[in-house]
Amino acid sequence: MSHACYASNMAETITQRELRNDSGEIMRRLDQGEAFVVTRNGVPVGELIPLRRRRFVPRDSVVAAFAHAPAIDAGRFREDLDRHVTQDIEPRV
């Protein structure tokens, strides 16, 4: 298996045959966060990327991240929502 760089992530390039023959190992590595680009006849045809898992973020980290965020005016925010989103109960067509 060879390595190639795709987008901002480092993804290992594997062939369609490697995916078929080594699927168990590839799935274990995918579960551990690795990404793969699958090729057929040397041409990239798809990506296997791990699903993003929800992570617990400590309260203090969230507070610090938003410490310098601008204040939100609740009334103005609600007016903006009402102007752009309908709250009517209607069946979707």
C-alpha cells in the first residue's frame, strides 16, 4: 500500500483489490481514524473516511472558545428568524 496526500488529510491509497482482499484490516484502521483513497486501474475512484464521532467538550473549553464572541440581542435574533422562517403548521408537499 502506498501513501498519497489528498486535500488536507493524509489518506493512504489502496487498490480495489486491496480493499477486497484486506477489508477486515482496512475497516479496523478506518475505525481508528485512518482515511483511504481507493483506486481502480491506477485511477482514484473513491474515498473511505471515518465518520465523525461526537466528542464530549468540557464546559470550561466551550466558555473559553466563546469568551470573545459578540453578544447576541435575543429580540433582534428572533426578528431575523421570523422574517426568514415560517412557523406555520402546514403539510409538506
